[in-house]
Amino acid sequence: MSELNTKTSPATNQAPGPEEKGKANSAKKAEEEEEIDIDLTAPETEKAALAIQGKFRRFQKRKKDPSP
């Protein structure tokens, strides 16, 4: 049998450096600053939510009971 290399790569063992931390923080700040203005009481929004929920429920049902 051949030997398997059980050692992990050095990149996975190291903590992120200052550059990587800076990139993560700036990306997180950009997500926090983005403000989405959606009127949750609008009829179009309610219709879209119901459509999404219905499709998701059908997907879950098919996933649970696959038909041949």
C-alpha cells in the first residue's frame, strides 16, 4: 500500500495575516453600509414572497418524496 500524506498544508494551520484581516474587515464594512430599501407591505412584495415560499415547499416535498 502507498503511504498517505496526513500532514495538512501550512496555509491551513496559519492564522490570517494582517492583509487578509484588512480585506475581511473592509468587505464586512461594505456589506453593513449597503442599505436595502424594500417596502414589505407592498402587494408586489407579498406576491413575490408567496411565490418563493410555494416553490420552496414544492422543492422540499420533492426532495423528501422523490417520484420515479
